[in-house]
Amino acid sequence: MSLVKKIIENRHFLALATHGFAALFGLVTFMTIARVYDKADFGQWVLYLTGYSFVEMFKEGVISSALVKFLSGTDLPNKKRIVGSSWTLSLIITFSLATLVYLIFLMFPVPIETFGLTLFFKWYPFLSIAILPLNYAAWIFQAEQKFDKILGIRLWSSGFFLSLVLSNLYFRLSVESIVIMHIASNCLISFVVMIKGWSGLSFLSKSNKNDINKLFGFGKYSLGTLIGTNLLKNADTFLISIFLGPVFVALYSVPLRLTELIEMPLRSLVSTALPKLAAASNQNRKKNVEQIFRQYAGILTVLFIPFMVMAFLFAEELVLLAGGEKYLESANIFRIFCIYGLFLSIDRFTGVTLDAINRPKYNLIKVIWMAGANIMGDILVIMLFEELWLVALVTILNVLVGVVMGFRFLKREISVDFFDILRTGWQECYGTYKTYFGTLFTKSKI
């Protein structure tokens, strides 16, 4: 029980649980809605979610990383000022985007309805306001490293909406009613968050122009990095669709979907690493920044090695499970992604560390280099060879460019070494094993 308690209270476990439960609830919600409605109505729901995610990307790109970076390790007066200034900037962006979306809806109703985008353009302005306090609470808790509260917020939000969707199995309301349920569930949790004082909205009066400019100055580079990262993730699919067609897209998408097995723990550790790195940087503890970077990048790289080897060996079985027999020929593509996965954690943590030490411009340049290498490499191999496995091979080139560029920029600020990362990762993994399991096994022998 002591071991279980240690694991459950660990912030990395809590961050992983947050992403895991959100993914699980999202999958069950997705499957339920898909079974209730016909393809046309379900397509409108998917377009609503896609449009919402795309527009929110701009807001979160400017706000979230900047808020976590400058909030981490600060005292209460500075915290109030930063949160208040962030709220001012966020409200400006939110109302600007909401107004723009609604004006487009009023000006072009017929084309919007033709393309099935009515639900998004009609309801996004309300959703953007309803979800803001909830998101702010999560960002503030991330900076304060209170991952248990983030887990609670996300569970209540996703769980309440899922319960409404499941109840619709009986009522069979319109798909527009599902959108209203989505907004209402977020609105309810946001209201609870504001009542508890978690959103930081009460600090709005503390905002000032200098902090708003500082947050926006950082956020504009974060937004560029986020757009570049999304381009990296989707460029392969778009280029394969343009040059080779939808059949090849389907073959490529199954192993690409399996890379979520790599992405989920990586996103979880990134969410716990950023506030620690930012706090150390804000307090001018450069040695601590170096140590935290080596620990996180090293631990995940060492842990990924056995998992990637197992995934490489059982690629056929994993592809069969994910897509069925008709996609078995794409197993070798997934094997290439397993090699890509070995370098992904170092690439990702060089970017996070650059953001944390207030060098978001370098992180953006790194992502631009990666996107350029990926797009040019994809076009070259598709036009010359028309082989999907070569497109996957380009992703290894892309991540290696990220590692090289990341190391180049980090070395201007802190001391980094590839073999030090691996050595630190092994030492930390072995130390963690002894902490959590050494005593347990010793007691069992007695």
C-alpha cells in the first residue's frame, strides 16, 4: 500500500493519468456519438471539434506556455500581476476570435452550411468564453505543479460531458443538442472553478502593460512553434494525399496513429518538466536547469529503449490490432517510427528547455528547420520513388535535425552532452527502481 500511495501521489503519474483519462473519455464519447448519428450529422460534429481545436490552438499558443513560464517559481505579488495581465491578453484574443468567427457566420451562411461548418461557426463564440476559466485553472495548476487538481478538473469536465452523451442513447436528441451539452458541461465546471477562486480572474485588476507585452512577446514565438509542430505532424498525410491518393493515406495513418503510444507519456512528462525548468530559470539557477533537462530527457530515452525494441519486434501484431489484416503491409512503416521514437524525447525536451530559459525564438527556428527538412524530404522521395516507407524514413531525418539544432541552441546557454543525458537517465531509472521496489523485494525475502 505504501508503494501504491507513492506511485499515485507522483506528479508524473498524475500527469499521465490526466492525459490517459482524457484520451479514454474522448474515445468513448467519439464512439458513442458515431453510433447514434448518421454520417452527415456525425461529420458535422467532427468538423465542430476540428474547427474548435484549430482556433483554440492560436489562443493557447499565445497564452499557455507564456503563463506557465513566467508564473513558475514566482512570489504572490508577481503571480497576481502575471495572471491578471494574462487574463487581459486572453480576453482580447478570445473576444477578437469569437467576433471574427460570428461575423463570418453572418456574412457567408450558405457556403458554411454547404461545407457542414454551421455548428462550429454558430456555437464556437459561446464555447470560447465558457471554457476559458477552466483552461486558466489548469494552466495555473501546471505552473504550481498541482497535477492532482488538474486531473480532478479534467475528470469532472470530460466525465460530465460523457454522462450527457451516454444519456442521449435514450433521448436521441439532435447533434446540435450535443454541441449545447458540450458547451454547458464546460460552462458548469468553469463556474465551479471561478467559485473556488482557481481561475485567477480576480487578479484581472492587477494587469499592466509591461507584463502584457512580455507575455505576448513570448507567446508569439510559442504560437509559431505550435503551428510548426502541427505542420510537422500533418505534412506527411497531406503530401501523401496530394501525390499518391487516399489509399496510401490509409496505409500510412495506421502506424502513424500507433505513435500515440509514444506521444502520451512524452506529453505528460513535458507538462511536469516545463514548470520545474521555468522556475529554475526564473531564479537564475542555471545548474538546476541543466540537471532537470538531463534527468527528463535521459529518463524517457532510457525507458523508451526497451519499449521501442518490443514494439519493433511485434509491429505486425500492433498494426493488426489497430487496423486489421488489410493494413499488415504497413508494419515496416511502424518499425521505422520505432527508431524515430528513440530520439523524440531528446528533441522534445530541447524545445521545452529553450522555452523555459526564455529562448522561444530559438525553439521556433528549430521547428522551422525540422518542418523544412520534412517537407522537402517527403516531396523528394514521393516524386522519385513513390514508397511510403521512405516517407517514414524522412521522419528520422526530421527528428535528427531537431536534436542537432536543439543542442546547438542550448549550448549557447547551458552545458549539454548527449552521453551525459543517457548516463543520467540510466542512473535516475536505477535509483527510482531501488526507491520504489528495492525495499519491497527486501521485505519479501525476510
